[in-house]
Amino acid sequence: MSLASAESSQLAEAIAVVQAFMHELAARNLDAATAVLTTDFKMTATGGHVFTRLADFAAFSRQRNRGVKKTDLGMDACFLSEAEHGPQVVVYIFGTMAGEWVDGIAFANVRYLDRFVVRGARIAAMDIYSDMAEHRGA
């Protein structure tokens, strides 16, 4: 296998891990989603809210909205430097979200970007960026 093929394979594997994670997270299957996380997993949401457990993130989200559906518009992956943890892949997913606030008011077309660090076929970090705050009073 050529170096280019091996690198493409690593990127594709990382994307597949993230897609499986997002599918389980959307289905609220937190046990299956947790199975692909590293033991030192850290999620940072817009506003600097940090979570190390998906159940805590789900509880936080329930205080803000009744549900969110994401529509992925694109995905990209690249290699991160091999400093502390060895080879890592960064996967980016971007798109729009729609859903309902806890008060029943609907929202739509909210942009988001999720950034994942994948290490050894497991997700080590997730950073969530969105325009939710721009839509809260709209």
C-alpha cells in the first residue's frame, strides 16, 4: 500500500468513526456513542461549556431545547501534528440545525461546525461551534 493510500485510509476511518458517533448521538443512544470515546474525552460547546460525559451534555441540552436535527452540508478531514498522542486526525462536519427551544418556539437554518479529534479509531475531543445565540431571540 502506498503512503497516499494509507493516509487516505486513515482519514476515511476517522470520518467513519465520527459518522457512527453522530448517528448514535442523534438517536440518543449514549452508551453506543460513548463506546467510541477515549477515556480522556473532552467536549467543548459554544460558550465554553465543557463536558467529559455525554449524559451531562444531554442534560445541558435539554435545558436549552426540546430537540435539534442537524443537516450536514459537508465534511473534511486532515492530520494533526503527532506531538503528545501520536498520529491524530481532525474531522470537521458543518451544516445547519433546526429544532425547538424549550418554550416551543421553532428555529431553523442555524449554522454549526463540529470539530473532532480522532486518535486510534476513538474520539478524543469534540468542539461545537454554532450560531445558536444569534437565533435565540429571533
